[in-house]
Amino acid sequence: MHWCGKSCMTLIWDTDHYTNAAAPGNFIMTVEKFTRDSVVLHRTDFKVPGTAVLTGKLSPQGDSIVDGTLTWTYHPCCKLNTFPFTAAWGAAIGTVPGSDEERDRPAAAEQARVCGSPSIRVAMQTLAERSMHDPSGQGMRLLGLLAMGADLQVDAPQIRDSQVAVNHADLAKGDPGAFVCVGLFAQGELHARVNPDADATASLAVALTQAVMATHPPAFMWFKVKPLDATRYRLLLVPIGTQLTLKYSTDFTLAAR
């Protein structure tokens, strides 16, 4: 039997109960009732102690459980919450994933498609350009005016590539369905104009600043993606290592498969 609640697993029958095929003995699930009108199972966890009651009913085809509900009746650490579950066997077993890896595989493929699309790169470029005008980003120009006697302005970075941000998936934590993409940007060029009244050191300072900027490696920017429907997504710039006064988001559309 394939079973999915908060996690997905493959259950096997062992003498008088079900258990997880990947970790036999961590928990057992006994059957109280298994009829077309009512299914009642009792789960007992041993590795992390807990007990729960699972209820539902059989599908018209008799090869899956519909309206499944798991209710914890004892748990040493957490609230006694209720969660939905699904289960299938026989001809319908393929309709329910048999592991978390199997469950997540289609989502991972879709995220890779979205994160690597030309449409999202256009949206990323839009947010990168808008963030250049954030009030917190005017400090460099003011620094040049006050300390160097020069007007400093930097072009917006240019998008070069994008993909799933595997190492920053936690940035979407707490937002169901959301995921994180990263954009690779080429640094924008620094433009400087030395004020006529500035002393000779201003030109040297500007030259040094331009030399430093020219050696900067490509920059990474992170974005949270929230699906809105089958083809529309909302992109939110997530600042890492910098502070932005405002939030920057835009919507984009990707053709359905």
C-alpha cells in the first residue's frame, strides 16, 4: 500500500499489521474496520512515541482510501493535530507516491523548468533594476559626493543565468507551494564624474573605485517564487547580505506544459 500524510511511504503487511517497508518496526498500523463505508486504522509509533487514529472510506473502485483523516491521540512533544491522508493499492497504487522522493520528483522538475525559463529571467532583471533605486542604495552616491567629491552611479546588473536555489530552499519556509530561484548577474558598470572643485585625490579615489568594481565577480540574487495558478507566478526579491528599504515583486507568466 502507498500511503501519504505529511510524508509518503510504502506500507507492507506483516502478520497482523502494516508497517513502513523502508523502516520496519518504527511504527505499526492495525486494522479495526476496513469496509466500503468505513475504514478505521490505529497507528502506534515506537521510535518517536505516539498514537493516532486514522479514518476514511473506500473509493468506489475499492483500491484507495478517500476522505482519509489522521488524528493524533498521544504525542509527547506536539499538539494533537489532525491531518488528511491518502492511500492506494492494487491497480490504483500509482496514484499515490510510495516515498517522499517520488512525491517531490514532479515538483522538483517543475521548479527547475520555472527557475530556468526566459520568462523568469525577464522578471528577475526587472526587480534588479527597480532595486537599484531603493533608498538604501543611495549611500554609495552620497559617499562619493561627500568623501570623494565625485558623483558615482552604477548601472543595473544584467541577468546571465538562473536556476533552482537548492541551498537556500529555507527562504520559502512557511509559504506552502513557494520555492526559491537564484539569478546570476554580471555587475553593472560604475560611472563617475569628478566635481570641478574637488582636489587631486578625488580623481585617484575614483580610479581606484572603478578598478575595484571592474574586478568584482558575477553577483547572485535570490528570489522567492509563489505559484498563483497553472501559468502565473509571483516573484519576490529576497535580499541576502544587503538591506533594502522596500519590497520588490512582480508577476510573470509561463506557458503550461
